[in-house]
Amino acid sequence: MRFRFAFPVVLAGLVAFVPLAARDPVTPEQRIERLEKQLRQVQRQVFPKGQPADTAGFSDEPAATQSAVGAIGGRLDAIERQMADLVRSSEENGNRLSVMEAEVARLRADQDRRLRALENGAGAATAGNGDALPPQQQQDTPDASPVAPDPLAGNGPPPRPQPKVETKPPAALTGDAAAEAAYDAGFHLWTAGKYDEAIKSLTAMAKKYPDSRRVSWANNLAGRAMLDKGQPRAAAEALLANYRRDPKGERAPDSLYYLGQALVKLGQPSQACKAYGELQDVYGASLRGDLKKLLPAARAEAKCS
């Protein structure tokens, strides 16, 4: 009885054990491979155009289409044509300007030569304000009358209408001719009452042509323009600097005289008397005639002993 009961139990256990033992164990690699197959199936459904890294968030079209490249090329061609037109127009304008400048330079050089010949033939020194151009040059412009500012008052009469003034010499001029033209431009600005422009023009001339004889003239006239403008302190500094920089300059005596004028306006008559005294002591008999005539009245105004 014992054996008959035990045998069926053992047999049932064997029957249950055999199918389990017959199956192959599932390894991790197989499980991963199965998961990868399932994932690829899902990817084919969700991303029919390729892998997510290849398609997600990106356009299938190329970065630049043929039409876009053609449009950009057309625009570049149009810009190049416009640039070529601008360059050609600039060159044409430059050529025309060069011809005009050369013609103006020729006319100015011819005028300057004739004026210098008249000035040397007459042998007369400049009169009145001492910085004016030769009388003949003033007569060559019938619409403009000579302007002679009162040296004692420091201010000239109201400016008369003047023709258009050149503020800089033609580019074709070089050397002494360019320096003369630059000084003339500043002088005309001063006579026209354009003191700010005159100061700027004369100062630039002195810096650009430091070896010219007109530097002494330009610095002196710049100081006088400051005085005429109502800036006696700036005028005194400029005039004193011109005198000290080149005591032998052609307008160094004038700078001393107008330095005295500026000091009087600053309420320093004693210092003005020192300037007048140095003017007499340094230059004496070589002092120009017009300054000799003006000096006594200037000393009287400053109450010099």
C-alpha cells in the first residue's frame, strides 16, 4: 500500500519536472535582443523616415536649395554692378575735380605772380593794419573795399559783403605758393568778420607750413582775430607766444603792440606799458612806420609814464 501511494506522486512530480527542465533558460542577452527588436518595431511606426537622431526636429530639405543659391547669386551680381557704377562715377568726379583744381591753381599762381611783381615794383610796405594784402590786390576786386580796423579799439568796422571766400588752398599748390594761399584764405576770413573760421584757418596754416615766412603773420593775425572777437585773454596768450617763438619774425613787433592792446582790455595797463616799452627797446629804429605812428596814442591810452 505504501508503494502504490508513493509511485503516483513521484510520477506526477517527474511529469511536472520534465517540461520545465526541457525549456532553455532565457539569458539577459536574449532579453535585450528581444527588447531591441520591439523598440525597432515601435520606431518604424513612430519615426517612419528614419531613426530619431536623424529625423527628430530636423527638416528633410537640404540647407540651401538651388533656387536659394540662385537668388543670392543674383543679388550679389546686382550689388557688384551698383558698386562698379559708384566707382566709375567717383573716378569721373575725381578727374573733373582734378581738372578744376589745376585750373584754379594756375589762375591763382598767375594772379600771385602779377601781384608780387606789382608789390616789388612799387616797393611800398603794407599800411594801415600791417597784415593787409598789397593795395593793388585789393583794387583787383572792385566790389570789395579795403577794411582797415582801428588798432586802438581792437575792433574793425562792420564787415561789408564779401565774395565767396576760399577757406583752403587748392591741392595742386605746393611749397611757398601753398603757404601763401593758405594765409590769404585766413586773411580774407578775418576781413569778412568770420573770426572763428579765420582763427582755425590761420592756426592750421601755421602748423602745416612751419618753415614759411608767413607763420609769423598767421599767428599774429590769429591773435588779432581773437582780440576782435572779444577774447582779449586768449589773444594776449597767442600774441605773446608768437613774439617769444620768433622775435625776428616779420610780425613779431605787431604781436607786441597788439599784446599791449589786449592787456589794456584786460585792465592791466601797467603790463601793457611794459609790452610797449619792450617794443621800443627791441626794435627801435627798425620799427615799421605805421606802428611808430600808433605807439604814442597807445602809450597815452595806457597812461604810460
